[in-house]
Amino acid sequence: MSPQITGAGFLTRGAQVAQVSVTGIEPGRESAILNLDGYTTDGSARLGSGLIVLGRTLADDLSLRLGQTVRLQSSRGVSAVLTLGGIFESGSGMLDAGHAYVSLPTARTLFVLPQGVTQIEIKLADLNTADATALRIRALTGLDAVPWTDGAAQLMEALDAQAQTGYFLKSFALITIVIGVASALLLSTYRRRPEIGIMRAMGASRSFVIVVFVTQGALIGLMGGLSGAALGYLALLPFPSRDAFEAGILPMDITQGSYGLAIALTVIGAILASILPARAAARVDPVTAIGQ
């Protein structure tokens, strides 16, 4: 949780002026919501009296370097001369080019707010519970609680589209497994007709032949699933973890992979694919097969 004071302002350095969104944060809680410490590339994200932290794009636009001063004027007309104490780079163009972070006491002075805050941001362990949490906060406090999903309609649509694409690829992969296993077992049935005929002539029942081929299909699915899961895990190891996220890189959380589910679906698909070849093998006539 992070109590904040937010508002608009202008940064001025010589003849250069930039409009910014100003956020006042309690010193020591700079990374309670946004990981400023992790995004900081120069200086420190620590906010103190007379310090300001800017995004990389904004600092470059104003030709600012660490230790240099800049004048920040709030929408209330109050100005303060602040020293650039840190530069961050989040990878978000809007954030890096238009946000300034100051300490909560500095924001109180700039926006003439002796007490209270303008908003309180809450970081959830599960981002999918944002809507339910907002409803609960409204019911308990009567305050206006806005979940992050309200301002991220396009992002949610993109995530839904990505999920649908993932389901399509998974379904296609499962169909490929079924076709591959069925083709392999049908070919095995054709090549092993004499062996099947001998088994039937020695008293093996049709159900036994079906069990043999279904078991073979299950073993193929199990071996393929284990190999695929292991190769997928190894292929993701070189990628940085979600906790080590930096701008410009693609983080991966390999612990979120449904490896067990993938193996189970592969085995089930292989078993289903082996039923038709197994029934074909069970219908082999012993006399005809041995005669071949």
C-alpha cells in the first residue's frame, strides 16, 4: 500500500519546459507499487527533501544529469527547485517521458495540501482479484475504489486474444500428437501382422491385443510428454526470471508452466490415438496373417 499525492506540473530548465505528472511518495516506500529501485539506472530512487526522480526520456529531453537542478511548478502555482537524484527506465514510453516522483512532504508543499493524500494505491498478490477487491473496499469504506482493469480495456482485450491464440496452438499440437501416434501405430500394425497372427493363434484374445497396442501408445505419449516438457524447461532457462525484469528484455517465469498438465494431455491424446490401430490389430485373422 502506498499513500500518494498526485497532480500535474511543469518542469523548467532554462528555456526548456516539459509538462509532467507528479507523484509524491512516502520516503522508503518508493517501490511499494512501481519497482523504482529495479528500474533506476542512474543515481538512487530514494526520495528525500529537495530531490526528484525522473524517467530516462524526460531527463534526456531536458538535458538533465544527476546532481543538476530543475524547477518544478505545480498546477497550484507553487514552485520548488529540486535536485535530480535518480533516473529510471521502465520501458514504458509514457512513464519514462512524462512522470516525476518527489517525496510526500515536497508534494504537500507543491500542491498546498497540509494533510491527507489524493489517492492510496494497493498492490495485490493476485492481479485478477482487482475487481472484487475494489468492490469490497467500496462497501467497507464508501470511498471510490478503481481497479486497474478499468483503465486497461485494450490491454485486457490483447491478453484475451493472446490466450485464445495459446489455446489454438495447444489444440493444434494435441491434434498433431494424435495423428502422429495413430499413423505410427497403424504402420506398426501392418508390419507386425504375422506376429499378431501368431499371438492370436497361441490363444491371445482380442482384448489382450488391444491392451498391448493401447499400452504402447500410452508409453509413446509418456516418453514424448516427458521429453517435450524437459526440452521446454531447458529452452526457457536462458531467459531472465520475472523478478529480474529490466527494460528491453523478455522475462519468463518457468515455474508457471503447466508441465504436468502437458504431459497428462499428451498421454491421453496418445491413448485415444492408439484405440483405432489397436482395434485394427485385434481384427487380424490369424490364418491370413501367418500365411503372409
